[in-house]
Amino acid sequence: MKSERVLRIEGLCVKVGDAHILGGIDLEVRPGEVHAIMGPNGSGK
């Protein structure tokens, strides 16, 4: 049996000024899963 999603993101795009930071990000998080967004300081996380 599939567990329910607690978070679903489709087609996330982030733009800061003229810089495209993220494009077309899809993410699903289910109960008990752990995810991290990693990158250097100042990268817009």
C-alpha cells in the first residue's frame, strides 16, 4: 500500500533577478522520509 504524500511540488522554478536558480523541480515527500537541499552559503537555499 502506498503511503500518502505529506508534500508535493511540481514544476518549481526560482529566479533571482536575471539568474535562474532552479528550474522544473518535482518533489514528493512521504511520511518518514528525510530530504535535504544542499549547497554553498549564499546559493539561495
